[in-house]
Amino acid sequence: MADSANVQKPLRVLVSEGNSTSAREAVTMLGLSGHLVEVCDPSPWCLARFSRLVQKFHRCPGLRDDPDGFLGFVEDLLAARHFDVLLPIHEQGFLFARVQERLGHRAGLALPSFVCYRAAHSKAGFSRLLDQLGLPQPATRIVKSGDELRHVVRFPAIIKTSVGTASRGIWFVRNEADLEGALQELSAQRLSANGAFADEVLVQEWVAGTTEKAQGVFLPQQANRVPCLSADCRRRRRRRGHQDKREPAAGARSPRDDWRKARVARCPCR
């Protein structure tokens, strides 16, 4: 639980969207820590607007439908009001990284360069980055057409569009019927006139195992130092007559080993 007693000077933070659970979590942690939180979102009914921890809500143009309008709104807001931090939650970070020189002098903005962001933003780009760094991932093939996908898939497998969030654009295919269903959806959404996918599609080996999450904080100008690393490695176990239990996985791979390897190799996009 956050502790507001430890905050010596509250920061005024602008959260760039308020309709995701990630935004809600950010608002909760910042607000309970004593910081002053404002939120902008195109929906008047967004989740974060109704939090008692939000000082002010700003209705803005939608990033998807009007990216220029959204960016202009944020710039005007930063010019009109004092904010210590601009906190992007999801895809807003991609946009803000592209125009950091226009935003960075108005509020604190912790983002990598646009080149690095773009390299890791797409699943295909991130897969190539893992290969370059020598970090583990499921066996992956990147394809550009339905025929190529049929040729490389081995059941069971996971099919993913290169860009997508909240499990959108992901299919678990166990057999031919699942594959045809995935291809139909891809055909409806992702095929261009010549039969090729509009963007790259990943076909990955299905790997059964633990669910793992890791977050790291890099110090500015000191990319080789990771002062904070949080890891959560758990597995689900089903017992007869009981609900799923979450418990630490025995012998789970430590993400610290991969962090150390990445720090030594350095990101190729730098």
C-alpha cells in the first residue's frame, strides 16, 4: 500500500488516459502516495474520472480518431497548467516519444527514444530484439500471408498480430478448425488487396509454464544500472473441489539473469 506520509513534496501528475485498469492502478498508487492527479480522456464516463483521488478531469479528443487533436490538447493543457509529470499509460507513450522535444520542457516525461520505442512496440520488432540480445522466447516465425502461415504453423500454436493490446489480435490454435477461424478473422481485418497481410503476423510455439511479469527502472543517463526490479513468477494449480490457487513456481527462472544479460549487451537500437 502506498504511504502518503513519505511524500515530501506532492507532484502534480497528468495521466494521459483514464479508461484502462492500468490507468486506474496508476491513479490509485499516485493518489494514495499524496500526489495530485489529473486525467484526460475522450470518454466522459471513463473509469478514472469517478475516483476520489482524481483532482480534475479533462475531456480530450481521442488518440485513435484524432491523434493531432489529442496531441494539441495535451500541449495546450501543459502550457495552461503546471504539471510536474506527464504520465503516458499505453499507446500515448508511442506518440509522446515521437515528440519529446515538444513536451519535455513542460513536464517530466520518462520515455525511451522513439527509435527504441518503435523497436519494442510491435511484437515482431520485439521478437527480433530478443533474438539480437540472445534472450529466450518461444520458437517464433514471422509471416506476411495466409499461405505462409499455413506452411509454418505447428499445432498447438499462438497466432498474434504485430500490434494489439488486451489480448486483441491473439488466437490459440489447436487444430485446423481453429486455424481457419483465425485466418477468417485475419482476412476480414488484416488482408490487403493482393492477399498479403497488411502487417506482420507472428506464429509462436505454445509453451505451457509459469506466468511471469517483471518491471525495471533505469536511471537516466545510466542505462546499465537497474536500481529497482520487481518480478512476479507464479503458477496455477487446480485441485479437485477447489478454485485455482496462485503460488510461487518452484525453480522458476529468475528474470534478474535476463536483465543482467540485456544490460551487458545493450539495446541494438541505441
